[in-house]
Amino acid sequence: MMRSNFRGIDLKAMAGALSLAAVIGGFVSSAHAQQGHAAPGQMGFQEPVTAIAREIQSFHDLLLWMCVIISLFVLALLGYVMVRFNEKANPTPSRTTHSTVLEVAWTVIPVLILVVMAIPSFRLLTHQLVLPEADLTIKVTGKQWYWSYDYPKDQGDFGFDSILKTGADLKADDIRLLSVDNEAVVPVNKTVRLQVVGADVIHSFVVPAFGIRVDAVPGRLNETWFKAEREGLYYGQCSKLCGKDHAYMPIAVRVVSDQQYQAWVAEAKKKFAATPSSSDFADNAAIRQ
Ligand SMILES: [Cu+2]
């Protein structure tokens, strides 16, 4: 046990050194990204499949470059001061105490930098928070320790639990700690509105490839949306410490064609006939309208 802990620490340190190397040597972005989940050794983000995820990543890239440039600039200034103005090189220091030009410059330039950051930041926030007209709504409930999905009356009126696959249930193409028994299924190129709530404690519904992250809070209905542009199976994980099995309640969303979606709905209606979508779902929808 101890041994594996030490190995874990070593790996972490190595990863830190590697990511630093990546920053210095030009950013390794999503070159290794595999669709829908992180790949071993991957650095950077997962490949985005929504406009929001792309926007998040380009905003991140912009900020990172700005941080790098500012850090290098400050480092260069420090280096210059150390060499040029040390006691030996500069025995009689200047008595200057004020420079209007400098003071205006180091006030105005940072303000301009903040404006450059603020504009894409607010644009992104607006895109995330102003929900477009939704093609379908799914209610997501975080529970200790799994997710439940409810499809409303106009989408078949059923609900089901999505539980981590373990042991013998894991098939060859499943991914350990990510694959679940029942995936949420949505049609491609459709705007999906998610209503997210917690049943017991606070969970957080996150799918990196969609660029969504929303807390599942008991007694509070949160909303987010996504429009997946590519078919595939996309994974996420609960991202708020929610108890002992926090690490074992993954999110799996399968994006399929319209036809496949209709077929899945027909099948799911039969499969989950015993569990109609939770009644407060309809109430919540009514309150919104
Ligand atoms: Cu959780």
C-alpha cells in the first residue's frame, strides 16, 4: 500500500515536470485527445464537440498565452534590474522618485489587458447562461452515488438510473471507472437542455467534451445546455466531493443520429416502463413557462 502511494507521488511530480515542459516547449494541446474521454498521458483538453467547449478552450488558450507573456516580461525586467542596477554595475543610484509617464503606463496597460480578457469572458458567460430554444429537455439527478436521467412526457416519459459497471459487467470495449449500465442518449445537432438537481448532497454534472459543468444542488433546479455536433460516447465525472463513492459515479452520454435516437426512445419506453419520469419534472417545467 505504502509503495503504491509513493509511486503515485512520483508520478504526480513527473506529470508536473512534464506539463511544465509542455508549457515551455509550446503547448501540447489536444493532439493526444481521444474522443469522449481522456487518454492515458494526455495533456490539455479533450476534443471539443460543442461550440461552447471550443469557446472555453480558445479562451483558455488566450489567457494562458497572456499569462506566459506577462510572466516572461516580468522575469526579463527582474533580470535586467539584477544585472544593470546591482551595486557593482551601478554604484551611485538615481534619486528619481516619480515618473508621470510610467505611472500612467502601468495603470492604463493593465486596464487594457483586463479589457482584452473581459470581452471574451463575458461573451462566453452569456453563451453559457442564456439558454437557446431547446429541442429536448432532460432532467439529471445526482444521487449518492449514481446519476438518474428523466425524459419528459414528450420524449417518452421514462426515467432510469445510470450506474457504474464493475467486475464481470465490464466488457472488452468498456472503460473501467467510466462505463455505466445505462447511458443517457441524445440526438446529434439538437439543443439539449439539462435540468440538474441533487437528491441528497451536492454533486456536479460535468462533461468536458461538451464544455458543461453544473452543480446538482438539493432543492434547487440548475440548468445548462449543450448541442453536440458529433456522434459518439462522451464521458464525464461527478466533480463535487459528495461522499465515499464520489469517484464511482461517472456520466456517460451517447450522442446518436435522429433515427437511432427515436429507436432508442421506443426501446427505452418499454425497458423503463415501470419508472415514468419523476413527477416534479413536469411541475418544474410548468413553473418555468
Ligand atoms: Cu457526486
